[in-house]
Amino acid sequence: MFFEGTDLPDYAEPVSANELREGEVYFAVNYVDHEMLVPIMETIVFIGRNLEPGDLDQVYFQDIESHREGVLYTSESNDGPARFQAGSEGQINHIFNYEHALEELMRCSLRREKIP
């Protein structure tokens, strides 16, 4: 197998709040260390904005597993565990589309190669 080489930007390119589309899959990439050498990646689905009374500029995500099982944010049933996350539109610099998440992991790989 061969994967064509690519030029990576030096910076992360997270999705912007205005690019988010309901029902679309995104990837949360975080790191457990300050050196950004140990990534954690979670597949999530954007489920909407301002879903609670009084919300202002809040975005909501759901874990992919429960979303695929049809569990809704408004569901009051016990159809299984679901994880929902909410946060400010201005604090989603760890949310990526697939291609940019992959690029972020590639940058991590390059940082790891520099370790003696």
C-alpha cells in the first residue's frame, strides 16, 4: 500500500462553529500530555445548537454509538447509555472533520519521531 505524501500545515485546523452541520460526524482530538505526544480521539456527532432553555451560542455533540442506536437528546427512555457534550461555540478548537483530524494525528506522529 502507498499513501501519497502530503504537506502538513504547522497548525491545527479545527472546524469552525459556522461549518458545523447537524447529523455530521466529527472527531474530538485531545492530548493527555503537554508535549502533545499522546492523543485521545473520540468520534462524535453534532446534534444542534442551544438545545436547553437559556442557552446562548452553545453547541451539542453526542457519542457516535448511541447516535447510531437512535438515542435522542430529548429521549427520556433508558435505551442505553449516551454521552452528550455541550460547550461554547468559541471553545471547539479540538473538533475536526475527518481529514483535519487525520492531519492532526500526523503532526503528532512527526512530534513523536523527534523524541530521542
